[in-house]
Amino acid sequence: MKYIISVFLLSGACLFAGAKEMVIESLEVKAQFIREHIELDGILKEAVWNNGFGIAQFTQRDPLEGALPTEKTEVWVAYDDEALYIGARLYDSCPDSISARLGRRDDWTQTDMFCVFIDPYFDKRSGYYFALSAAGTKCDGILNNDEWDDDSWDGVWEGYTYIGDHGWNAEICIPFSQLRFKPQDKYVWGINFRRDISRKNEKVYLVYTPKNGSGFVSRFPELTGIENISTPNSIEILPYTNAKAEFTNPDNDDPFNDGSDFSPGMGLDFKIGLSSNLTLNGTINPDFGQVEVDPAVVNLSDVETYFSEKRPFFIEGASIFEFGYGGSRSHWSFNWSNPTFFYSRRIGRAPQGNLPDNDFADVPDGTKILGAGKLTGKLGDNWNLGVLHAVTAREFGKTQYNGVQSELEIEPITHYTVGRLQKEIDNGFQGIGIIGASTIRSFEDDRLRDDLNSRAFSLGLDGWSFLDKNKTWVISTWAGMSNVNGNKQRIIDLQRNSTHYFQRPDASVVSVDSQATSMSGLAGRILLNKQKGSMFLNSAIGIVSPGFDINDLGYMWRTNIINSHFGIGYKWTEPGEIFRYREIIGAGFYTSDFDGNMTWGGFWGSTFMRFLNYYELQITGAYNPETNNITKTRGGPIVLNPPGAEIYTYATSDARKAVVISVEGNTYYQTKNDWYSSADLSITWKPLSNINFSISPAMEWNREFAQWAETDPIKDPTAVQTFGYRYIFAGMDQKTFSAGVRLDWTFTPKLSFQLYMQPLISAADYYDYKELIHPKSYDFRLLDHGNSTLMEENDQIVFDHDGQAATEPVTWDNPDFNITSLRGNAVLRWEYRPGSAIYLVWTQSRFEENETHQFQMRKSLSDIVHSKADNIFMLKINYWLNL
């Protein structure tokens, strides 16, 4: 339900508002206290649903903003001592045309839907939503920052639907134990309703956000009438047990791999309502075997691949830990990525310690999480609180070398902590927040002190302020600091790694300090956004100092950055003869390092069009002048980036149809030997109301004139112009094919099957090996010139730079590659009672390497299908208890 609030987002850019504002009269929704039993079946036969007090004052937002709905909707709200009830009668003049697609939970698909939004704190910025499709699919989540939503939260509530001659009904029961609110004698909450009529692309609200407006939760009408209810301090316990069997390709020579492994397990999740405002979530010995596998990638850069979080404990309510995004709804970025202070994938990741040379090794895929706890809620007057602490186990790796086996520690016991506190002021006109994170490792093997930081801390402050009473202009800002501690060797390695490159010989503001046992840095950004009106504007400036590092518990891709941009655009929201919606955006951007070298910059423009038939088209272009690349030599001198231009196109058909087709193309051109191009096709087929099948093949072509040759710089005192080292590159031609295949088959709202599969083929040919001649240039010289010789021998590249017998040739592995991967998993999920589920999971992976660098799709696909597979089967059962 990524776009539940129905404000169209384009590249995170189009949250802007306009001159036309909806006038909201005083509107109040009154809840009725009931004593009669509500039988949840969707029929709405109880007296409370038939008393004539239903709410029917709905208004269109789409397709005709401000128009009356084409179909009548009536909603009732009731409550008893334990729960809130919502009944909705959704009339339809053509009941046979109701779209009743059945999907898995939180699948906000193209179907008729009814949704209720609740702001029980009445802070006009946060809340919950609960939705039902006409077929009974449940969607729920939390609301934050006035307009954002997060579907990671899964509450335990009941909802049923019924389709009849009049249209369809929705009946919802939300236990008060699932909500957090302040204890009072009489309650005033915020509430809103939305109805989607799929075949008409019609969305009606009790109160909507104008297309040229802003704010959603802050517009909610008041919900009154709730009195004398308790604020339950509930205790929810979710024990689980599982059995996992792994079958891999055995290796008769490998003493650690006989081809099979069986591992039963058990654990416990719990949720405790400490007060009406605070909830403690915890997990002991968690297992996340039911989550979808990560896609395979080929990463030839020096930047770590970012994978999204998929583990339920860490994604549920994760929005509380978002930092630096309050106030403004639009955060444009050009060659900038906000450092993420809390990246939960760090917890439980693969052990990071190194093993000595070996013939065979047995290393865990991940670090065991002994336990984790998360405290979330509100403190006092509108202070949002989030604290998470996790402990991971000591891990060991087994090795065999020359027939001798040994076991070494490769990950120490580690404590991870993150805390977040945020306060809204003056009904959200201003806000201020703080975040802190720490990683503390307890070493028992001092060898690991060279590989890992002993302690890492980070602290950040963020806030926002609207500049006018209409909330048209807003400033958002954040600032942070970091401090990392370790022994001398560890801090040397940290200074020299790809995030920092302190060893760069032509840098003046950074250098490697071989005596340091800590490293500190600062970062921050300030952003101005106009988010109302047909004209919108976004501008920002941000810095990340060279010593800033939060990668122990966060994620960041680069340091030594000073970045700025200015963008402006205009949108047309009224339907015309051709377009239903369109916009145009332009921006300029500039990035430098702390030495003043321009590392990126240029101009960017984009236009987006939605046609009357709901087809969409986006065209984007960019130009980049010549800039300085401070990372291409992996810690060496600067290399110039040739100027380049980019064109990107995207088009998609009407998402309501049984077959939806999207196409995407991108080309970036610098020189005839420096270009990149990609083409993506996505086809979604909905053959039945409960089946969704999609396939997304993609092809990439990458040609590099000077690609890093995957070898360390060659030390050579005669290479005076490049500071005593030869930096080796090569021409490279790479082709990559991948395809994401998904099948969602939902048998009932509580029983579903999901299948995901991804083949990937990538091959690269490295040729014309060369070295950089001059710093701050794009001048290279082939290695096999003059007396130099270059040859390939036993899959090694052998280079002799002067042909003298007294000089030892330099060798490195041939970087050519041809790899094929096939990954997939299948999950059968049955919610056999509220909050309780059984998972049956099958995960399979195959991997092949080919000696040739030639891209051969047909052969590679045939080979991978017939190759031996690694299979994992898992059965997991949990049982929800509400005490």
C-alpha cells in the first residue's frame, strides 16, 4: 500500500501543493456505544448498522477532484469496552462489475477497497490504517509525517466483506489493545475513510488532500463519542518452532560438506503494552527463514550493495527510526544519498572476521541473533520514542589446511543499540529530533581487533519548520557526528577503505594517520521545499566530512562530499483533452570534495504525463560536464570523468487491466568507448481474481574505456608522475541479463502461496590493459608498449614493465568472468487463527562459472537449469497468545 494517501510521487519529487485548497467545514464523526454482540460476517445485520446515522458525505479526489461520488457510500462507527467497530455499506449500481481481486496481506492491488484511517493520539501527524478489499484481503499499517505510510506493521484485527445485489459491505473490528492512545475520560481522535472503485479509477474520501495541497492526517475530522474505555496494557506472545533441512552439493574432499544438514529450532516473539503509550517488542532466538531471498547482483564498483530489510521484527514500525526526513514531504537528491544512521541489515549479517589460508572452510551464512528488544511509543506531550537493542552471538569458522583442521573466532559477541526521540511542536509546524546509535564488540580473540572496530558511536539532530501558516514552505535539516574506535591497524584499514581513501596522494585535507586509534567526522544537510501550488521548488545543500563513518550500524556510500542542488517544476492537475495529469521539472546540481575538486555536476530535466486512458509516460534527460573522479584509482590520484549525457524513458499501461505492460530504457553516453545502456520489460498478468503473475526481464550493456582491472596498484619508483605507483585499468565489455519472476496465488484471505525466481547471467571481457599516465587527466598508455610485455598465462595476467631479467614480473588474476545464477524461493502461508501462521518454505540456489568471457544466454540458461542445486526446506509454526 505504498501510495495509500493517493498523492502521486514521481522520483520522490512531486509532493507539492497548489493554490486551490479544499474548504473543510466542521465535520464530526460520532461513535456509538453498543452492548449487542457483533457477528463479524460482512452482512451488517446488527441494529447499529441500520439506524440511519451512517456517514455519507464523501467527495471524489480522483478522477474528478471535488466532484460528488458516482456511487453512494455509508459508514458507521461503534465501540464497546474492548474494540472499535466500523461498518461500511458500499453501494454499486453495477454489482456484477465490482472488482474483487484476492491478494495476500498488504497487497494494495487494483481492486475495490475500503479503508479507515485513525489518529488515536490526535497529534495530526501519525496514526493507523486498516483496509479491506471487496474479496476480503487485509491491509494495515501506520501513518507518519502527516502524509507517509508504512505497511510493515501488522496488527491483529478482524475484517470481513460481503458482496450482494446492492454492492458490497465491509465490517471491521479493531481491538483497543492494537492501538496506542492517551488515557482520558472522553476521547477525541482523528478519523478518515476512503473508498476505491477500481473500474472507474475513482477514489473518494470523507476528507481528501487536494492535488495542489498538502497534509493528510492533519485534515482528519474528529471522532467523538468514545468514553470510559480502558487503555489496555496487553501482553502478546508468539512462540515458534521450526525444522530446517539443507541439501547442498557434496564435496568428497571437503570434510565440512557431506551434502546435508538438519537443524530444528524454537524461539519466541513478544509484545508488551507497558502503558497506554509505550510498547515493548522482543524476540529471542529469532528465525527469518520465511523471508524472500535477496536478488543476485554483479557489483564491479567499490561501493557496497544495499539490500532492503525483509525480516519482520526489524521492518515492523521501522519508520520511527527514520532520520532527517521530517516536515518536508519531498527530498530530492542528485549524486547524494542521505547517510542511514540505522541500517538493520547490519544485525545478523555474515561474520566479518578473516580466516587464514586454507584448503576448505566452513563459515556461517549469518551471525546468530541471540535476542533483540524494541521499545516504541510516545512520551509525555508528543514525544515519539524508539529504542532498539540486539545482541549477536560469537561465531566460529572451521578450516582445513594441509590436512589439519582448526576452529577460529570470526565474529565476537556484539551489542547493537539505536535510540530515536522526536517531538512535534505547534501541531506539527515545527519538529525536533535526536538519534543515537552504538556498536560495542567484546573480543575474546585479539586477532579480530585488526578486522573490526571495537566501538562505534553516532549521534544526530534533525528538525523542521514551516515558514508560513499554510504550510507551503518548509525547511528540513539534520546534522550528525560519528566516532569509531579500534587498534592502530584497524583504524589504518578504515582510513584506507573505499568509503574514505585517506591514502590519496594528491589530497590535501586527508592523509593516513598510522598512530590513530579513533576516527571522527561530521555530516549534515539543509533542505528548502515548496509543497503547495502548481509550481514546486526544492533546494538543498549537504556535506559529509572525510572522517564520518556510521557503517557499523548504518549505511553510507561515500564521504568527503559537499553537495547542492536547485530544482523547480510545474504541474497541471486538471484533466484536459489528452492528459489527466502532467508535470515538468528542471534542476541543476553540483558536488565537490573538501579540496574543492568538482566531482560531479550538471543539469537534469524530466517530464511526466498521465493520459486520459491512464497510460503513463516519463522522459528524463541529464548532462554532466567534465568532472574529477577521486575514487576511480581506488585510493590513487584523481582521474577526469569525460562529459556525458543521459536519456531515460519509462512507459506503462493501465494498471487496472488483466495484462499490464511497462517498458523502461536508459542510455548514458560519454565517449564511443564509454557508455551504458539498459532495457527493461515488465509484464503482469492477472488471469484470475486470485492469481497474479509477473515477469520482468532486463538487459544491460556496459562498455568502459578504463575499468579498474581488479589488481592492486603496482609499486614502481620510476612512475614519478603517478606518485610511485602504476594504476592498472582495462577496456571492458559487459553484458548482463536478469529476470524477476513472481507468482502470487491467494486461495483465501488467510491462505496464500508466493513464488519468486531470478535468473542472472553476466559476462565481461577485459582487454587493452593500460595505466594512468597523468593525474587529473583521462590519459592512459597501453601496458604492452616499448620494452614492456603483457601476456595471459594459466588464467593470470603477467606484466613485465621493462623486460629486464632482474625485474620480477607482476601477476594478477584474469578479471574476465562469465557467471550464471538462479535463485528462488516458494512460501506457503496459512494464518490458521488470528495472529498465528504456518509457513512451508523451499529455497533453491544454483551457480555456474564459465571459462569463456563470451555472453551466451541460451547456453547459460540451459547449463544453469541442468546444474546441481542447493535446496533448503523449512517448516515453521507460530502461535499467537493474547494474555
